[in-house]
Amino acid sequence: MTSLGPYASFIVTSYALVAATVLILIGWIALDYRHQKERLRELETSGVTRRSGRQATEI
Amino acid sequence: MTLIDLANPSKFLALTARVLPWLAGATAILLLVGLYQAAMAPDDYQQGATVKIMFIHVPNAWLSMFVWGVMSIAALGTLVWRHPLADVAAKAAAPIGAAFTFLALVTGSLWGRPMWGTYWEWDARLTSVLILFLMYLSLMALWRAVEDPSRAARAAAVLTLVGAINLPIIKFSVDWWNTLHQPASVMRMGGPSLDKAFLIPLLVMAVGFSLLFMTLHLAAMRNEILRRRVRSLQMMQASQQAA
């Protein structure tokens, strides 16, 4: 690997920003999934079922 | 499983559960290989090591336009074919597209400062990409502002198709106007002008980021389907309590 030279801070900042943004996207989507599953479980517990008769959390 | 089967959200969820782990694995492998190749790529004779920013800037810039293209096809699916998952696909793609556009703008700016001497210039390419970013934000605001999903879907689909006019403007801005931004060096008549030492890592990173988009998009679509299921069950619950 070559040295990053006099503009190393620009290169490192670019890669760090991309990594941080991608990690935030992954985290946000994973948390949203957990949140939606939780809400479906609550609805299932309260006795609401889908029109098809299947459980709320069932695929 | 045929394409028509995927119109059924339950079948789509089942397919997503099977495909997502493989897609995520392939994405991680390709991005790791791409990052290794980017780290090992030689310095450019003019730009020095700052050429390494290209390996993340260009895939994000391509995806910023590609995602809007996907949303435009989904908009046609909403307006013309009334496909049940078309609006789900468009709504799930918007924040991901906005993130790629943000990264294209910021990494471009960080590349521009040492190479052009400025972080920002109101030239046609930079300005048209900034407009694309603002359009992503307005679409996301529209989906949040309209409570009825079917009304929001139609309005968002129209706005998406109007916004698609910006895609050729972004692509050809460097040819139509005198811009600080360089002309195309990969997707151009006569083939890529990049040396293989830069082109191969760039293409690996581009495929890796495209797979990343597919992975995140499928996962976000799954979430949106579940959100709509929650909404309809809450409405059923409310009407049962009122009766």
C-alpha cells in the first residue's frame, strides 16, 4: 500500500464518512424491522388477526 | 415462483427471508475485495493518492441516479399497472438513494478541495446532483405528510416521474456545459479511458455498492410491508372497538 500523501485527511475522511453512513443505514433498517415486529406482536397479543385468519407476525 | 406471485406481499416476504442472507454475504465479500484493491491501487500521476476517493465517489454517484431510475420504474408500476408492491419499492428506496446522493456530494467535495482548490462550485454537474438530493428529501417528506398510503403513492409517483427529467441532465451536464467537473471516463463512447489498475477496483466497488443497495432495499421493503400490515391491523382493531 502506498502512502496517502499530503491529502491523507481528505481520503480518510471520505472513507470514514461512507462507512459511517452505510452503518447508520444498516442500523436504522435493522431497528425499524425490530420495531415493526414488536408492534405486530403487541397487536397479536391483543387478539387482532388478519383477514386471512393468520397471525399478525406470521409470514 | 413467477413475477406475478411476488405481487403477493406474503410470498415476497418469504422470498426476502431466503435471499437476504446470501445477498448480504456477497455484498460484504465484494466490498472487502474492492477495498483491498483500492488500497493497493497505484497513485495517479497527476492526482497522487487522492484518486482513491474515486473508488467510493463514483459508485455512490452512479447509484444516486440508478436508485431514482428504479423509483421511476416503480412509479410507472403504481400509476399504470397498480402493482401492490410498486409504491412499497419506491418508498423503501428513497432514503437509501438520498444517502448515496449525500455521499456522492460529500466525497466529491472532499476530492474537489485538493484537486480543484474548492469544496463547491455552482457548475451544472454539482448543481444538478444537489437538486437530485433535494428531490429525494422532498419525496420522503411527501410520503410522511400524506396519511393515506394510496393517495401518497400516486402523488409520489407523479413527482418521481417529473424528477426523472433530471437524470439525463446530470449524465450529460459535463458535455452540454463547460463544467469544473471532469467528463465521463467510464461510460463513454469509445470505451473507458481509465487504466485497468483503476478500472478493475472501481468496477468491483461499483458491483459491491450495487449489491449493498439491493440488500438494503429488500430489507427496507420488508419493513415497509410490515408497517402497512401494522396500519391495517390497527384500523381493524379501531373499527372493532367502535362497533
